[in-house]
Amino acid sequence: VWILHTGGTIASKVDYVTGAVAARFEPEELLDAVPELANHARIRAKKLGNMWSDDIRVRHWNEMMIEAKHAFDSGASGVVITHGTDTMHYSAAAAAFSWSGMGLRPPGRIVFTGSQRSSDRGSTDGTENLLAAVHWAAHGPEPTGEHGDASVIIMHADSNDGVCAVMPGCSSRKFHSSKRSAFQTINSEQLGTIHLGRNGECTIQTQPRTPTRDIASEPILFDDSIRILQLT
């Protein structure tokens, strides 16, 4: 499993002078902080940036998908993209359309995950989110390109520890600024849940689906020269 690191709260620490959080983790620090990841997959981590999600642009979507292709070409079962939560659902939708917009399906599992609370807080959700995301990327069902599973968002299912929801990347969004269960589906159902034990073990609960689409050889990239006028 490749972990593509873009930044966000999951890669942040609190600055106790200002009270704000700053994205300053390196990918290796995330791996060191969650050693249980090694029980789920062989991990390769790559840093694409340490950005807040508001700074993600179309060119970053393209970079994520190019790196995902490199991962799949190298034999990876899945790709986990750590991302700031405010715009994570936009990037997840872009990934879904990039790989499956022409009626195909990605070569492997693409998972977006993040954290509502920084890693050095006792109430952080980042550890379980990352464990669940890596487990799904390594052991989840083969994507069909249908039901919104070309890319998925994995975050906490509720305020408690132990259960993460697997949501379709192209029909989910963030509904709350601080709740662990901030992400919900829109006009669709969850694709499954991942139950986490005390020692980091994970169990997937989902409905089996048989892929019928052909596998895409490469993603469709976006034209970042297009400008869209937003009237509010």
C-alpha cells in the first residue's frame, strides 16, 4: 500500500504558544506514530506536500492520480491519500471521475482519509482512521467502478472509538467542523464499516460486489487551465 501524504490535520501538531495547529508531520513520522500499520500491509510513503486542504487545486488532483498510477504499476494493492478534511470530498470525487468517469474502474483501491483532531490530542481520530484506511486499501473488496467505490472516504462512523465508515468518494461530504463523524453520504448508502480492536486489528463488514467493468490503464487528468465562475 502506498500512502500519499498531502497534509491536513492528520499531519498536524498543536502550537501551544498560539493554540493553532500546524501541518508539519513527515510521512515517516506518521508511520512511526502508528507501528500497527505494519500488521496490515507493506507500506511505502511519499510526500506530495504539507498543505491545508483549502490550498488543494486541480493540479494537485492530477499529481495524486499520477502517483496512484505509479503505485498500481508497481504492484500496489491500494493507495491511501491523507488529506485535510475541509475539501477532501472534492478530491475524492475527482479521483472517482478520473478513474471511472469513462465507464472503467481503477486497478486498485483508492482511499482518502484524514483527521478531525491533531495527532497529539488525546481525542485524536487520526490513528484509527489511518489504520482502517490502510486495511481497506490492502484487504478491501476489488473496486467495481460502480456504487461510488472507485474512490472511498474512510472516517469515524460516530463519536466513539472502534468503528470507521467506508463512504463513496463521489457522493459524500463533510457536514460538521469538529465531530469525528463529520462525513456523511449524500443520496447513497455507506459501502461498509471497519471495526477496530484494541490492538489495531481490523474487520471489514461490506456487501460483496462482482466487478463487470474493464480496468482503466491510466487516469483521466483534469485541465487546470479551465476557470469556473462561482456566483454566490
